[in-house]
Amino acid sequence: MQRGVSLTPYVALARTELDSQMPKNESHPGLVSIVLPTYNGAKYLRRSIASCLGQTHTNLELLVVVDGSTDETDAVLLDCTDPRLKVVRHEMNRGLPEALNTGFAHSKGEYLTWTSDDNWYAPEAVEEMVRFLRNHPRVALVYTDLYLVDATGCVLERLRVLPADHLTSQPWNGIHACFLYRREVYETIGDYRPWARLAEDYDYWLRTAERFKIAPHHRALYYYRQHGGSLTGVRGRYAASRQILRIRRRRRWMSLRDYLRWSAYLDVDEAFWSWQQGNVQRTRCKGLSGLVKNPRNVRNLGLVSILTEAFLGPHLAGYSRRAGRSFLRRFSSTTD
């Protein structure tokens, strides 16, 4: 029996406690298992659950992993009477990778996927991905385009996923958040790695692409919400991007030189964003880090300007810039 984990089905407004011992994961042909981890995500959880259970492909199970939530998540789950919904509980928050591992350990589907508590599927999403895998027996993982939406659910833009070979050639995650893979992938690749948190999906796709064929399906079948509390807020995206670089470096898919160059690029970019947000301390930290990792950034006059002001203040920085320009004019006239 796994410590700190319990499995509870929500059926007909009545809860029956089941044995929390891990099942043997016997695959049910045609069944799709959707794992939905949540940590204090009650605000958007209802819509996410409804989009899973409202799929045109009805042969599915939804495993909601309550990862130590303390909000109104239980009330949302009690409102659902669909017998396809089962709930797995962690007594305390363990993080996304371990929540995913717990969910998939209880899954029984021939096809597997996971989603987030603040996003939702188009009704035909699962059906189309299952059809794609059945029509392409050599493909083990399919991933699709999606819509980026704001906190209120309004569509901002459509995101087109990248070709499969981008994983080996480019340091970013172009698979995004709508995907489906065969149980064979899970049985071969194993669990999501806790040390890869913030980029646990990217690490999993890399390992999958080394062993299996993956392919894009250019249909927008998912709605990906961006808001202040999401893991992919601005600060979260910077942290995830750095984790991706560390994963590529760890797997020797990136030289040290390229690692430092890309890392410096992220630091400088975050320095500018922090300056716009009025965060002087983080501007100093990330700006200097970008200079240390790639000294060529000293040529970036914009970076030098915001760092000068961040350290000296606006008045001294202005005086310093004027003195510098005066020196350059005198130097130029002398050499002429």
C-alpha cells in the first residue's frame, strides 16, 4: 500500500472508500485514461472536469489527483455523479510530477493523457487523437494545436505545435498541452521525474522521442488558460525555460557554450521584464547574471542603461550617461 494515497470514486452522490493499494494496470482496449492533477484549483476545476467527461469519445476514465488541496475542491468533486470519475488523494502536496505518477499508476486505459485544472478540451479532442493513433499505428504519441485563452476564457491566439524533430534541435517545448500516447510508452518510459519539475513534460517527451515515433496533428483541440496563478505565468515560463536548458545539458543534447548563451538570453530578457514591472532587485540580479554568462551582452546598450539606473538611481544614472557622452565627444574630437 502506498503511503499517503487513497482512491475514492465519486458515484451517485455517494462515496465508497476503495482499497488504496496500487492496481496492476491491466489495459482495457479502447479505454482512454485522463489524469487531472489539482492543487487548490477549485476556481476552474469544474469546467476542466466537464470538458473531460463531455468528450464525444465516451469510453474513458478520469482520474483526478487531489494533491493536498485545502480549498473547495471537494465540493466541486461531490457535484459530479459520473461513474467514470475517480479521485486519488495525496495527504500533502507533492508537486505535479508525483501527482501524475500516482494518477497513471491507477490508470487502466489503452491510451493515456493528462490535463490541468485550469484548461479544457474541445468536445472532439480525445476522439480525434484516438482516431489519429489508430490510423497511424507506427506513431506512439500525437499532439495537437491549441488556443491560448485569458483568465476569463477569451481566446487570444491559436498556437501551432512544432514538428517532431524540434525536440532534438531546439531548446523549447513545442508539443504544448494536448496529447495522447499509447500505454506502451508509459510501460517503457516509466514515471515522470520529480527533479524535472516545471519541465517534467518536456523531459518525458525527450525520452519518448528517443524510443518512439511522435507526430503533430494540426487541429486546435484544447484551450490553454494563462492567468496570474498558473504555473505558466511570466515568472513560471522563465523558470520552465531554464529547466528545459538544464535537461538538455544533462542529457548532453546541448554544449556548455550553448547552455550559457541561451541561459544568458533568458536572464537578459527577464531583466528587461523585471524593469518594466518595477522590480529593481530582480533587474540587478538577472542583468548581472546575463553579463557574467555571456560577456558580449555588455554591447547591449539597453541592458547597460537599465543596470546603471538600477544600481545608481535615476539621477546618478542620468549624470553618468551625460558624462559618458561628453567623454566620447571629446575623445572623437581629439582623434580627429
